Amino acid sequence: MTTETEEILRIASKGDGVTASGRFAWGAAPGDLLREDGTLEWGPHHIQAACTHFGRCGGCQLQQLDEESLAAFVEGRVANASASQELGAETISAPYLSPPGARRRVSLRAESSGGRIVIGFREAKSHRLVELDECPVMAPELFAVLGPLRKLLIMMGKAAPAKKGGKPGKSARHQQARMAADIEMTLTDQGVDLGVKGLTAEGLAATEAMLDFSREHGLARLTMDGGYGFETVWEPVPVTVKLGGVHVPFPPGSFLQATVDGEEALVEAARGWLQGAATVADLFSGLGTFALALAGPQTKVLAAEAARDAHLACKSAADRAQLPVFSAHRDLFRNPLQPDELSKFEAVLLDPPRAGAREQVECIAGSTVNRVVYISCNPSSWSRDAARLIEAGFRLVELRPVGQFRWSTHVELASYFERA
């Protein structure tokens, strides 16, 4: 009896390989052969994964792809989003991929069990954690903190008081076994900014241990959030990140593009497309990633942002650098800039959350703005909003795929529209 095989033709949006007959195979690469029993015969684009955790850890889905097929996946995700709405992009640029070890911000989970701390990402389709012995995705400075952090959390777990409602007589070890926390790490100008959420430490010993840990490992900042907001434990100097050549205050938990090089790719695209625009409205501006890069002697920028801390950080940085950025604290979902307000600008740039910006795009469609740059972290919501702009008389001039989240199925894009 012969075994029927089919070739993997492409990688679907969730990372599975697909054959012509519609069979799916996880961990496949284009050119692989999928046997009848579900096993794979590697093809020319299938490579050895860069991490020993690949296949268990849910952080990466595409480490089996070589550079050519990884780039093709990123480009395909963006091209398919455009084609699904018949947007007709005049140009789709070659995709940009961030290199290994470039991720400057990560969100991890820490849980204890029987006196042992596990810090890592969850397994694919599971709540179990994978303890990270290595991670070729994140910046080495971030990974270097994990080992010492495990020891600190063990000590804090032992020192933590019993939770309310716990049954009398339970041992400290049993209480510790229930400890869990979310870990946020960001590489800033001053070093690693570490945030621990869901855990409190009480008493002099715990406080001294955290201060010693921060000092010994050169942290830029250590914050704790036990459910009532961030509390700064350690911050010898104000923490900043460099955006558009300006050092911007970095509030705990703020959004930041995943990699420096990916951010530069997005900013470079926006600068090129909006060259010559005297007035630009930067919507969902955050800390000012685009506003600070676009503002200059010939360009004035309105930066509109709902998050108060981010708004104030952008405003103070622009004021200190004496840049023509005018900051507005405004919730663009509940109170989008209206058509008459937008019509005062030559161009609009928007970088909304994953849900997109349906209400704001509707107002852009009704304005007289002629140039729009749309940065998106979700090709699906982008295609919906882009279709509305096309309906309003814009044409999609160019698309640039950006793969900041290397080896994952998460894809970003920059797009440029002109009113026809």
C-alpha cells in the first residue's frame, strides 16, 4: 500500500500549512510533503527551529520557516487583507522583518508551584506555562533578568501573608503555591523597566530584597501592582524612551512598538508619504511615536490621545524639545475628530488599537483631507476601515508589511491613501 502525500502550498493566517485539498498541518513550511498519516517530509523551506521550546511555547508559531517563506507569509497576510475588500493597492512593498533578539517589550506570566517559580509564555492552546531556558525573540537584556527574578519571587512568596479566607493551619509553602503574577518588561533608555502585576510584598525584608535586586541588576525601574495601580519601588532617575530623536517620559505599562527597528520602518514610511504636509493630525498618538518624528520647522502636528499618562508624556517631551506638537487629551472612540475639525489639516495619520477606528474613519471620509496614513496591527480591521476610505473617494497608493513580531502570526502594516 502506497502512502498518499500532498505538498504544502502556503501558510494560513494562524500558522498552519495548507495543501491544495484543504488539509492543514501545524509546523509545516511551503514545499513540505504531508503524508497520509499526518507526518511531514521537510522541503527546501523548512529549517530547524531556533528555540528548543518551539512546538510547546505559544509565543512563536513560525520558527520552521526560512527567511524567504517567513517574508512571504508576512506579505501574504497584508496582501490578502487588501484583496478581501478589493482595495486595489498600487504597490505592496517588500516586507520588513525584525531580526532575532530585537523584541524590547514582553509580557510574561509567573506562577509558583511547591516552592518553584515558572516564568514564561503559555503553551499553545493551554493554560500551562513553559519555563523559558532560552528565548531568541526577546532582547538579551530582558532575558538576563528572568533567572534572578525567579529567586526574588520565591523569596517574596515565602514572605507573603496568607490570603484572606484561607483555611487556618495551611503552611506557608501551600500559600506560596497559589502565587501568580503578570510580568511586563520593557527596554528603555536607562535599562530594563520591570513591572510585576498581581502581587504585593509587605514588610521591610521584602522591600529591601526588591531594592537590592533592582540595584544589583541595574534596573531602570521596578513597579508593583497589587490591584490598586502601579506603585514605584525603584526608579533612581526618570525613565524615558527615545522617540523621533526626543527622550520621552515612559509611564509604567505604556504602549511601545515591539522593536526599535520595526518602529523605524513604520516612521520612515510615514515620513516619506507625508513629506511636504504643513499640518498633520496624529490620531491615537500614544507617547508621540509619529508626532515627534513628523514635527519640524515645516510641519505642525496635532497629537490626540485618550490615555492621560501617554498624552502628558508626549506633551512634556514636545515642549522640552520645542517642537510644534499640540497635544489633545481626547477619546477618539467616544469623541472622534469631526469632519470640520479634520478638514483644517492637510493630512491625517492614525495608529489605532487592534479593533480599528470605525467611527474616526467615518469622520475622515466626510472631511476634505486628501492624504491619510493608516498604521495597523490588525490587517482584518484595517481592511474594513480601508474599504470605507475607498468608498469615500480615496485610493490606496501603497502598502508596507512589517513583521515586528518575528516568528509569530502577528503582522503589522503601514498604508498610504490619497483622495482620488
